[in-house]
Amino acid sequence: MSSLDLLATRIRDDLARIAHPARPWVPPRQGPEGEAVLDVLVAGAGQSGLAIGFALQRARVERFCLIDAAPRGLEGPWRTYARMPTLRSPKDYTGPDLDIPSLTYQSWHEARYGADHWQALDRIPRQDWADYLLWLRDTLALPVENETALADIAPAPGDLLEATLRRADGSLEKKLARKIVLATGQDSLGRWVMPDFVEALPQHLRAHAADPIDFSALKGKHVAVLGAGASAMDNAAMALEAGAASARVYCRRPAPQLVQPYLWLTFAGFLRHASELDDAWRWRFMRHIIGLREGFPQPTWDRCARHHGFALVAGTPWLGARASGDGVEIDTPSGPVQADFLICGTGIEIDPAARPELSRCAGNIASWADRFAPPPGEDDARIARYPYLAPDYALTEKNPGETPWLRHLHLFSIASTMSFGPSGSSINAMTTAVPKLVRGLTGALFREDLETHWAALAAYDVPQAAMRPVAAA
């Protein structure tokens, strides 16, 4: 038996030892035509979806399913648009293990490579993290359906949700669920965004950092990258490593962001209780953190700076761009510059209307702008678009009563940040955020079945002792 097989056996033993209370407790539901109903449908089987599935298992919620549009092994960013050699998080940050020591990445790494290798490791290799997540999924036997996208969500009779799933062959299937969790990645409540004048260029001249990019085609080319965050820098490095003649990274700020606020906030007080603060304090903290953006770490800079063709151009926003010859001419405050290919590391835009699966409710999803008026000088239109979530991560209504079924639709992604602090896509917050989400789900499931539980209690008549005859004196 291999070391990883032995570790899997140890994990199952550990989980069996802490299984209390082990009894399934959610009464089964049927749809209007007798269909089976899921208690929870989780859209997304990346690291967050897997952790949510694990937490549901431990809470003895039996009827749940995870779906992911990607083929097996390509869930999340790790083998697609994540282009850093290693994770940016320190190696001792735990996540999908949910505080089970034998299920941590460290345990997996030591089983695969040995304890000495772990001690010598600086940061976790990205491909190893992807392998670990698949191993975790298989070890826990999580029910995942790959190549299955969430195409639509609609209310259904019986206070249920009807999810329309699109399979790989294009066929559609309906599933009923009591709750749906959106764990579909960074763009789960919007879209990847780039300046309109870049998006208007022919596709062979530009890409977003989250797009598939054929870096080999950039050999000998001059590449311009918009944005100086970690992902933008990773894409510049990829281009240079593929033989690009140059990669110039343009930052609109006078100096790039070097401070990483997510390192500051990784302490129990903030992770556990930021979401419990009043709106004014939540706004103050998260406006500062999101406004700083995410700085790049030293290895990312070193990866770029080792190439003679690399340059970071600060204080230089792009004002416009147009096709010019075989390349692009970019307008900047200091005059036009030429490039052969553009990459935008410009992040996401919160825009529920951009999500087809939310077409029935996007216009009634409450944002922070709908719920909170910041003090003078603290306004920020960008973060005001973030959704204003309930304490259980549920979307809330802008106009109460129009889409009451939103209370069954829970968001667990980067768009949860304004309401909960780091959560969703953040490894550093996972062991705090996932249990909080699942407690919200199980609390709602319990309250919705109170009459059933009361009836079961009233009918409970299982004696725990038998009154046997007393022995004669």
C-alpha cells in the first residue's frame, strides 16, 4: 500500500472517530411530481466547493451534489489561468481540510515526498495543490458531476429552486434543490473586465489574464500588460519565459502596490468576526483592503526582473488603443506606445446581469449601494456594487417580495468579500468561512422542517431500558 493510500486510510479512521452526531437528520423532500429533491446543490467543485461538500458531509446532510463546468482536474484556476509556479499563500495556511490534521496539504505532501522535503519547501507548487485537491475529493468520496454547468435558476413549487444543468453534449437537465450555493469562482457574480477600447480590438491582439493564452505564439513579440497586480505580473513572466522580446507592465498608480493586506487580516479575530461588525465598520475595513488591491510577492517580481526585456511603467494608465499595422498603438499620458499583443490583468466587475444563470433575479439582488450610505469621503462606486449578503451568505432582495426565493441562493466567492471579509476564493479564510456558510445552510434546513422534527419528537417512543422482573429476595 502506498503512503498516500495509508494516509487515506488514516483520514477515514480519524473521521470515524469524530463522527458524532452521526445520524442523518434532514427529512427527504419530493417535488410536485414526486421527483427527488437535493438539500443543497453546490455550483463549483474547486477548492471552495470541495470544502463546502466536506462540511455538508460532516453535518450529516446527505442529499447534496457538486457540479462543475470543467472536466475533472481542471476545476478552479490551478491548471488554467493561474500562471504562478507556486501558491502565493504561505505553506502553513490550511484550507479545505477544515482542521482535520491528517487531511491537510502538509500531510499529503509528506506522504508523497517525505517530511524533509516539506521542511525544505518554501511555497506550495501550484500543480501539487491541484493534485492534492483531486486526492482530497476522491478520499472523501465527494459527489461531483463534471462538465456540468448551471444554466438557469428558477423558483419552483414547494418553496424550492429549479436548477437547469447543461451537460457537455449540450443537453439540459432539471434538478430541484432546497438550497443552491454559488461557488463558481472569482467571476461568479459578474465578469472578467478590460477597458472597452481593448475589448473592441481584434481578439488576436488582446486577451484577459483569465483567458486561455498561447504564450508560444508570443515568441519574439513585444507584449504590453495592463495592471501591476500578481496575476498581471505572472502573465508578463509567462510571455518572457516563452521568448517574448519584451513585456512592459503598465500601472496607473505612481508606484505599484507592494503591501499585501490579506497577510495582515489573517488572524482569528478578523476572520471570525469581521462579518459581525456593523455596516459602517465593515465598509471601513473592506474599502481600505479592497482599495489596496492585492500586491505581488517577491518571487513574482524576481521571476519577471530576471529578464532583460521586462519593465514596469508606473503612473501610466492606458487612455485608448487601436490596431496599427500588425500590432496595437496604445495611448498614454506621455504619448503613444506600440505593442504586438495586449494582456489585461484588470480583474472582475461585479455585475449580476452578466451571469445567465441569474437572469431571473439579477435586477433585484441588493448591493451595498442599496443598503448603506457611507460617510462623506468614504464613498466608492466600485465596491458599492458588491452584493449585500445575509448572515448565512444568502443573496438579499433590493425590493422585498419580488424574488423571495433569493434567500435560498447563497454566494461563496470573492464577491462575498464586502459582507464577510475574505471568504470564497481565499485559502486563508476557508477554515472559518466554510463552517459559517454551512451553519447557515443547516440552520435554515432545520428551521424549515420544525413541524416535521416536532412531530418526530412527539412520536418518539423508543425506550432505553427494559423493566425486567426484579429478582426474588
